[in-house]
Amino acid sequence: MKAIVCNKYGSPDVLKLKEIEKPSPLENQVLVKVHTASLNFGNLVLLKGKPFLARFAFGLLRPKYSIPGGDIAGIVEAVGKEVKQFQPGDEVFGDLSGCGWGGFAEYVTVPEYALVLKPSNISFEEAAATPMASVTALQGLRNKGKIKSGKKVLINGASGGVGTFAVQIAKSFGAEVTGVCSTRNIEILQSIGADQIIDYTKEDFTEKEERYDLILGVNGSHSISAYKRVLKPNGNFVHVGGAESQLFQALVLGPFISMTGSKKMSSLLQRANQKDLIYVKELLEDGKVKPVIDKRYKLSEVSEAFKYFQEGHAQGKVVLTV
């Protein structure tokens, strides 16, 4: 089978399309014929080995996982004898980041807990665009942010992969959602139901009078103190992505701020979770969430896909057709 192989850290040019042996499922595994995969920030970390601390999980000197790719959608080709949830012919999607990655390939073997059945009302591309970004948004809003109906929520970085899911998931909870994006992305936020939109090229939300119950920081470089200023009393700020300086402040200063006042500041480390993905699957089936796809590339064009993705201006998700 064909697969993208990465044997050293570096730029997207280190990714190579190679012929390797097709895997066979173990007793508790599912063999999936991959139709589509998608790119996430975790893929960039696995490619570059940065930030350096990530190498303690991904391999100190070279990648521990030679085939990248977390999000996939495809068709079950075979199952091990202990597998109970799936059978050959099932259309599935899932997040492989918690079980060895390997999604940038024609076939991959995974434990059944990494997969769920694909909704019939979405395409393979839309399914592959969903797992990691949507579960990140869900865990940030619900688990860390304690989102509730009627609350005022701001999504900073609302037009990217996680951000577009966050806007829609927050709306599904009954929140009033403000999305922050650049001028060229305003139409995207309008199309997915944002109640208010702030164009960061024209105004800074941290200098406005509006206050929020929950802020999800998906992108940007604002200081933790700036976020704190625009939170309501008892409000929550959850760092999901953005500048490394922002992450450092969330990890170091966030706990201190949370202990000494009513405002809570935290950082989210997303974890693949079948139960959460099933929750998102139901939102997809009900039409409450629809993946936003920016660009499509072939598996052989993976280097070009990464070069575009790492610029940080993707409107929604970038997907690979396998």
C-alpha cells in the first residue's frame, strides 16, 4: 500500500510517499481502507518536533510514529475476532492520535474505540475533517468552560478548524456566540451562525466594553491579563491554541489567577474520546454542526498541504484524499 512516511523531524519536504506492507488487524483491531484524512495542529508538532517538550511523547531524536495522520474516514475492510462494534463494509471515522497515528495511508489498523460510524448525511471528506477539531472544541467549551444556555461566549480564532466547530457547538448549547476573525472570514462565520462577529484587523475585542462568560482562545497572541479583563465575574478563559507565549502564561499564571479570584483561566490538552465523538456525530446527524472545508489535496500532495496549513490562515479544515 501507499503511505506517507516521516523518519526525521523537519519541514514538510521530509514527508515521503512510499510503498509499504499493508497491515493486518490484531484480534481487537479494525482494518480501515482510508478514503480521506485531514490535517491538525498535532500533525505539525509530529512533523517538526516542536515545541521541544512534545518530543518526550513523540520521540526525542526522530518521530516515534513514522506514518502521521490522526483524523480519518473510510470503510472497514476487516475486523479482529474480538471486535464487537463494527463489521466489514461499515463507513467509519475517527481520531487515531491516541493509538499510534498512521492515518496518512491507504490502510490503517486501529482499536475499535478510536472509531464511530459515519453519519449518512455527510461525506467522507466532512467526516475526516471532524474528529480532532470538533472534540477539542467540545472539551474546551463543555468540560473546561462549563458552557450553559444563554451565556455569552467569545471564540478567538473562530474561522479555523477548531474555531468553526466551536462556534456551532456553542450555538447548539444555546449560547450567544461572538466570533473573532479577519475580514476575509466574516462570511464563513455568518454562514455557521455566529451572533456577533469582530474583525480583528479593525478592532481589538480586549479593548471593548463587552464582557463574556466564556472565552475560548483558539488563536491569537493576547496576554492572559487582556483575556481576564474582558471576562465577567466567575467567567472562564480556556486556552486551546495560539502563540507559545500565550500557552506559557495560561499554564504558569492561569492557576494563580484562578486561585486568587472568581475568574478561571486554564489550558486544554485535547484527548481522543469515542464518547465525545459520538456526541459530535449526533450533532452532525441533526444538522446542528457542519464541517467547513477550505482546501483539498491528494495524498501525493501532502507536502503542499502542510505548507499551506502551517501558514495558519486556513478557513476551516484542510483534507487529504487518499
